[in-house]
Amino acid sequence: MSSDLFTTAVASILLLSSAAFYLLRKITNPVNNRRKLNLPPSPPSLPLVGNLFQMSKLPYRSLRTLSKTYGPIMMVKLGAIPYVIVSSPDAVLELTDKDHDVSFSGRPRWKASDALFGGGTDIIFSSYGEYWRQMKKICMVEVLSQKRVSQFRYIREQEVEHLVGILKDAAKEKKSVDLSHVISTFANNVISRAAFGKTYNNGGGGDEENFVPLVSSALDLLARFCFKDTFPVLGWVDALTGLDNEIRRVAQEVNDFLDRVIDDHRTDRVRSSSERQDVVDILLRVQKERAAEVVVLDLKFTDANIKAILLDMFAGGTDTIATTLQWVVSELVRHPSAMKRAQEEVREVARMKSRIDEEDVGRMEYLQCVVKESMRLHPPAPMSVRKATDDAELKGYDVPKGTMVMINVWAIMRDPEIWDRAEEFVPERFWAEPLDFKGQTGKFLPFGVGRRLCPGITMGILEVGLVAANLLCWFDWELPEGVEELDMSEWSSVVLRRETPLSLVPVLNSSLNL
Ligand code: HEM
């Protein structure tokens, strides 16, 4: 081989291998691929932990502070996971408009939610798609429709009567009550009776009597720090901390309990059509009907689907309602003039009556403003979490497929650029601007927004209004002896709760016809 030929051969090999190497890097190196992406601005982060070190125990507050510097669309890294944080109504409206809604309607998958909610086969944690659409439709038509919510009215009324009875006894003894506990028991009882036909909250009974504490443990696990979700390569540490075992145990117990309830309904109970049906009965009927039809797509509606909907009812419809009520009462106790005005309205509507019904609550317009204002300041879900299902664009920034997207609902609803006297409790603002609960303006979002909007709004608002009206009608509320001011500290778990239980003294309103 001549030296010229040799040089040419070597040059060609070098050229070809550099081209192959370049192509390989292009294909396998996502960083390189994304070099041209216009990602949202990010605060500086540390290796490994990302921006975790900037998060307090109330992350929505820390994220608001960061977004004041980095803008209403920013990207942070929580551990190894990038999140796009959205903190303006403008961006929310774009995220949910017809060109973007589908791309931003996914949900992230977490270890605890996967184990507890059947691998995301429920509604809350299910990925966006046909499966989710069918499950949500069944839930909205069969469980949470206006007709069904009215059908369960007797449960709400009986449970409210029970709650008022407990408070009247405490008032006679001039004792303070743990209102947080009384209200949570109410919310759990309503869902248990609607779902299963009875309450499972007796504490001491056989293991099947302890479903409510079991659900609480499940919800607590969702809020626990999990290595796999934050630092995927360190997922094995969850086994060492005991988290894996605990998740497995609780998931198994929840599953066994729901299997027993479904079996009981299938075998032991033969109901006549005139008898009151609970959600398990209703869903078993849907199962039979779907088995008789050709089922479109894969949703055959098995027991696993029934269990997933039942669990969502507890996850979505207990703590959210209880915490909303606790904040409503807390704000009113701190604002005596609003309390007086709300009580006057409630007592005027309920004048000469021995019971407040749901139609009465519909006429209590100031009370509705109080509930909205309280939810504005204390949204039970301070952040709405989504996942980009495609490569998408938001306000000119690229959001790659698979990125977590969090709407900082809490920050938007306290933004002084949007709300006058944003940090103050001013129910009257909703007189002037009667915003609804569906988030259509992108600025009032207590039930979320877009395709993933909460399907339980009617039920939630009815329950909150009915209990609040009864608490204000029959009682005045005083701080326990020695307490000068109500503690309003927040505690962020699955929902944004009060950090301390709401302890108050009920004083019977003697002017009424009791
Ligand atoms: C005051 C009461 C309630 C509040 C504040 C509330 C709030 C929320 C929020 C913020 C979301 C997420 C929306 C989003 O991602 O944009 C949600 C979703 C959901 N809620 Fe509620 N909720 C309440 C009551 C209920 C009730 C009573 C039920 C059922 C019994 C329920 C069932 C659900 C379900 C199944 C979802 C998932 C929807 C989906 O992903 O498509 N919620 N709720």
C-alpha cells in the first residue's frame, strides 16, 4: 500500500468513526439533545440535592419566594427530579387551554400511590388517557352526580344532627371540644355510610372496624419522604428505613378490607330496589351491566376498579372537607365582625326552624363568600401536580415530556398583584366578584382546574355549607380559658391542615327555638 493510500484510509476511518461517535452521542446523550431547549429559568442548585435545600416544611411558601425572583414559570430540581412550577393565572389559563390541556393532564407516579392505589388504576393517580376518562365518567355519573349526591342527603342530615348533639352536650358542660376531631369524624362517617352503607370508625372493634385509621395511615404514607421518588438511584434506602414494608402492609390491609366489603355486599345482602343503595351496591350493578355489554377498550370494570373508586372517595372526600371546615371556623373566630354577619344571616334564614336543610344553605350568600375566602387563603390542596405527557411549550418555554408540573395554587390565591389585600380575610370580595369553583379565570383554584378538576365539588360544597351553617346557627364560639389568640400555623401533609387541633368552647345560642 502506498503511503498516500495509507493516509487516505486512516483519514477515512477517523472521519467515519468521529461521525459515528458524534451520532451516537446525539442519540444517547439527552443533555446534548436538550442543549437547544428554551427551559424556564431556574434558581441555582446544588449537586445531588438540587433545590431541596431551599424548601421549608411548607414547600408552597418556599416556592413562592423563589418564583418572586425567577418568575411565574420556573424550573426547580427537587433531588434528582425537575419540576416546572407555575404561579400565575396567565400560565394556568394557557396550561389548560385547548391546545395545551392534554399535554399537561398527566399525573406523576410515586411509590406509595402506586402501591396503595393499584398502580394508578384509580382516578386521582391514573395517567391521562382513555382508561382515566372512562373511570372518571363512571365516578361522575354513578357516584357524584347531582342525583346521587341528593340521594345521600339523609346521611349528611343525620350525621349533622349527631354532630350538633355532641356539641350541645359539650356546651351544657361549658367544656372545650376538639372541633378538628368532631369534624373529621363527621366527614369520615358521611363517606363511609355513602360508600359502604355503615361507618367503620369504632376504634376498638375487630380489625374490620378500623378502616378509617387505616385510610389515615395510607394518606400519611403518601406524604412521607421517599428516596425512590426523589433520588431514584437510592430507592433501595426505602427498604432500610422501613418505608417499603409499611407501604406493603397498609396496601395489603386496605385491599383485604375492601375485598371483604365487596364480598359482603355480593353475598350477604339481597336488597329490594326500594332499599337505600350505597356506592358498593351501585358499582356492583355497573359491573354486572358492563359484563353483559361488549366493553369498549380494556375497562372491564373488575373488583380492582371498584376498590380504586372507593379509595378515591376516602382520599378525595374526607380530609379535604374536614380541613376546609376547620379553617372556615378558625378564620371566623379570628374575625368577630365576619362571624357576627355570618351568624346573623344563618340565624335569619333558620328563624323559627328546628333544623337547617340544604335548601336553606343555598340562600346563605354571605356564608358562601366566607367559605370561598377561607378556601382562597387555605386551599386544602396547595399545589396541583401534573406531568407533561408530550414535549410541550408553555408561555414560550419548552417543557419536555415527562416533566413534573406543579401549579402553586396557594401562591396564586395570595398574589397581591391579583388580589386586593391578598393576605387578609375579606369575604366581601366575593360579593363584588362571584368567582365559581371551577378555576375558569385561573386565579381561584381550590378544586383544581382543567380536565383533572375535582369531580366532588357539589358534594364537598354541600357538606361544608351544611356543617358551617349548623355550627354558626346553634352556637357562639369562644377560645378556651387562658388562650388569648387562635394559633393559625399550617401543617402540610397530603392536605394543608391546621398544625394544632382546633379547640373551642361552644356556647348554646339561647335565642333560638331549640
Ligand atoms: C372541600 C372538598 C374538596 C376539595 C377542596 C377537593 C380538591 C381537589 C383538588 C384540588 C383536586 C385536584 C385537581 C387538579 O389536579 O387540578 C381534586 C381531585 C379529585 N377529587 Fe376532590 N376535593 C374535594 C372533595 C372531593 C370529594 C367529596 C370527592 C369524592 C367523594 C373528591 C374526589 C376527587 C377525585 C376522584 C379527584 C381526581 C380527579 C382527576 O384526577 O381527574 N373530591 N380534588
